[in-house]
Amino acid sequence: MPVKEKSKISVQSLKLDHRGFTFLELLVAVTILAVLSAIAVPMYKEMVLDMEIAKAKINMLEIAKAQKMYRDEMIGTGNDPYTSDYVLLQKYVDFTMDDGHWDYDVLCSGTDFGARATHQSFLAQVEMDRYGNFTITP
């Protein structure tokens, strides 16, 4: 009985010429990107809001500094120690009442003062009393 010769099949001939990705590989990559985006976007928005609030706090501390300088000048004159006239307050310290993101209000009631900042798009509000305590309303 004759012995059959084994056919030689090279590894090169078994390899298919793959170019690109399979559908499954593409689906896995898109899923991973979707999960990462779902986590990153809310964190990014929160970080942006925190930075915006910090900017408002800094500006409101400048308003408080101006109020204290005004008060020091008004002591003994018989005038109210605080004012809501921000143009007058800007004579003491340079601050802005509209920085493009926040609208600021100077609150004054004769013997007390405060400041309020309302964000134009995040619907957040930051209030400060005369002691520098902040209340943030998201």
C-alpha cells in the first residue's frame, strides 16, 4: 500500500490578509468611550462651576473690602456706614459688577451689607454676608 505524501501547508497560506478592525473590536472601543464620556462630562461641568464660584467669591471679597474702606471713611460723618452704590465703592477697590458670567448686587441696609452674585447660565447664586461667610445655592 503506497504511503500518501503529506501535503505541506505553509503558515503563510493560512493567514488571511486582515486590514482594519472587526465589528466586535469597533463595538468594544465605542462602548469604552461611551462609559468614559458618561463619567467625565458631569465631572467637567462640576469643575467648571466650582471655578466660576471661586471667581465670584474673589470678586465679592473685593466688594467687601471696598465696603470696609467706605465705612472707615464714613465713621464720624453721620452718614450711613455702608452703601449700595457700586460706582462709589469702585473708587476704593477695582471690581466688576458684570464679568460676563455673573451679575453682582451690593446689598445694604444702613448698618449691614452683603453681596449677591447670580450666574447667567448655571442658575447658581452665591451670597456673602459682611463677615465673609458664603452661601451657595445651586
